[in-house]
Amino acid sequence: MKYSIRKNDLSNINYDVYKSLIGDNTEFFSSPGKEHYKLLSYFSTLFNNSIIIDIGTHQGHSALALSYNHSNKIHTFDIVDKGSLPVKNVNNIHFSTDNLFDKEIFHKWKEVIVSSPFIFLDVDPHNGIMELEFITWLKEIDYKGFIICDDIWYFKEMRDNFWYKIEDKYKYDLTDIGHWSGTGIITFNTDIQFDKFVVSNWTMVTA
């Protein structure tokens, strides 16, 4: 399947219901290209009755965006519980402090991971090393979905240790409709394809 997504496709994502839940959070309600939340919500609408994995809960905003389609169940992981109480009350989000970067724990969740159509990956300290290792593990278990990766351009270590090390045939740059700091997608499934975007703001980054 080829996904052809444009900013206009995300305009139908209505976040009015979330205003009473998280208040006036300008980042969460920002437009695609500034923040990635509507892109995450849009992807959630493409799958029903599925398990979606969010790695790096932080305050829970990515999990909230992913929970937009209530038929899906979101498993969100972080080693420190920082999720805000209102987000914790969303019925289709399951919070866990299991460390998926521990290979033994990763394999404990293997069946759930394999069943997930896509994974969102956004973890500190954005050094690229953890991210590359995790992607390698996914390839080893023959994961057939796609992985949305945050901050692929902003941090030099993310670029050098991670994004630049992924072969071009496996990756797509969706920063134009995602997060200003860089939104990339990786898939090893040749049946899944995305339109490629030219992100001029980051093409000459060397610092």
C-alpha cells in the first residue's frame, strides 16, 4: 500500500474534545509541520481494532494523539511515569513502565509488537544509538509495520548515529507534515510505501 498524505488530509482531525482534557496546550494543537500530533491521529484512523505502540510516553500527548480512533488500543511505554492524570483517564490508553530497550523485556512484548501496524518512537536522550538498536531488533523479528521516528534532524547525534545509517530504500521523510524537528518513517515491508517529501529547511544541516 502506498500512503499519499498532504496537510489538507489532516485538516479533518478535530481536537475540540481534547481542549477540556489538556487545556490550552499550544504545542498539541499546533498545525502539521510544526507538531506531529495530527499526523499521528490521522494514522490512527487508517486502522481499526488494532494495537498501536508509543515508545516514550513523557506527558502522554503522543499517546493521546494516537488514541484518536477509539477502536484502537494504545500501549505507551516509558521508564519513568510522567503521564498527566487527564490523559491517564483516556480509556483506550494503557501505560507501562517496562523498558523495551532491554532485549529480554522487548521479547516479552514481541507478540504485541509484531501485531502492531505502526509504532511511534520518541525517546531521550535522542542520541540515535538506542533508536538504531531498536530498529535493528524490529528487523530481526521481521516486523511488517512501519515506525514513525521523531526528532530525526534536530539533534546531530540522531542524524549521525541513526537516520543517516538507515538505507534510503527503507526510510521516508515526512517532516513537512510532521514535527518541525524532523519526522521520519522506516519500514522494511516493501508493500508499504510513502510519498517522499523534500524538506529544504534541513537539507544543509551540518552542525
